[in-house]
Amino acid sequence: FVGVSPAVRQALLDARSGFTPDNTVAITNAIDIERAEAAQLDRNRARSELGLPEDATVVGAIGRLVPVKGHAHLLRAFADVAPRFASAQLVIIGEGRERTALEALIRQLGLAARVRLPGNIPDALRYMRAFDVFAMPSLREGLGLALMEGMSGRLPVIGSDIPAMRDLVRGAGGTLVAPGDEPALAAALARWLGASPDERESGGRIASEYLQRNHSIADYRNAYRNLVDETLRLNLERAA
């Protein structure tokens, strides 16, 4: 059995349903970083297609519009800091059953001019460079591939302090917040919105370098190849 992260492997072991340290391994998910980077539009074109001002400071998120993704918490945290950052904008790319509730919350918070919900955009990864900061406030996740995609865009990241994302955010030099903790999320947003462009660029570089070292598609494929080879070897030994 393969868990897509150490956290998933541990969850399987904790289930005590036949998963053991001997038959359950972790092979951390990965993305094709070179392909992801090549797919991304340059900053100006990405912003133009999303209708974003060139001089805005943009917090981006990508994910289904469902409660577990924590977007309502992100909106309330953004509303708390928006008055301090006149150029700040928030974009959440995705679609789902919570759209109507989120749209109502945006109106209630007076954020209609500051928040965009462009819906489900095919290959949303293309627009990563439109953002200055990537936020993933999920309440639960298996791994969080969107977070890796944010790192591939050389963005500083904000993520929930949950098992599946903790090591990713720490390794990327990002900011961890307790899931659903809106004051902490607001503080994280303020940290990166208030940072200089050079500081955000440095944060994004650290995230990208971590991704390259730890989540390359080549290492991922090698790990599965080694697992298959080792399993075949053990089965042949047992058969002999």
C-alpha cells in the first residue's frame, strides 16, 4: 500500500485495518516542475486575461469551492487586512457548491471590488504568475498538489498547519496557520502583503528551490520503480 505523503501513510497505519509498517510505504506526490513552469503565462498576460490591475498585490488560491477548502475563512481574513493594503486583491479560481454562499459573504464584507471568483478555468496553473502570494487555507487535505503548483510559480506560500501540508509549507519557507484560525490567517496575509517585492521574490525562490529538491517527478518515478523492483525481488525469493 502506498500513501501519497507521510501523513497519509500514518493515517493508514492508525486505521489499524491491515496496514502495517511492513506493507505500507509513503511515496510523496510530485509534479512535473519543468512542464508546470513552461505552462505558466507571464505575469502581464496572466493578469490581463484575469482582468487584474498591473499594480495590484494579488493573493491567489486555486481549489474547488467547497467548505473543506476554507475559502470562507480566507475571505474573512482578507477583509480584516484589506483596509491596510489598498492595492490588495484576492482571486480564488475554482467552482463548486459553495459559490452562492461565498458570493453572499463577499457582498456582506464589502469586498466586491477586491475579490474575484473567475470560476473553473481549465489549466488554472497557467495563471499562477498573476499572483504575488499563494494561499491554501484548507481544513483537510490528502496532500495539496495546488500548493506545489504555487511553489512552481515561485510564489511565497501560506498554508494550513495540517499533517498533509505541514512539511511542504515549512520546507518552502512559507507561513503555517492553524486551520480555520482567521486572525492567524489575517496576520499571514499581512506579512506577505506588507513585504517588499524583493522579499516576496526571495520567498518564492526558496519555495521553488525546495520543490525542486524534494518533489521532482523523476524522484517520484524512481521511488515507484524501486518499490516494484523490491516487491518482485521479495516475491521471487518467497517462491524459491
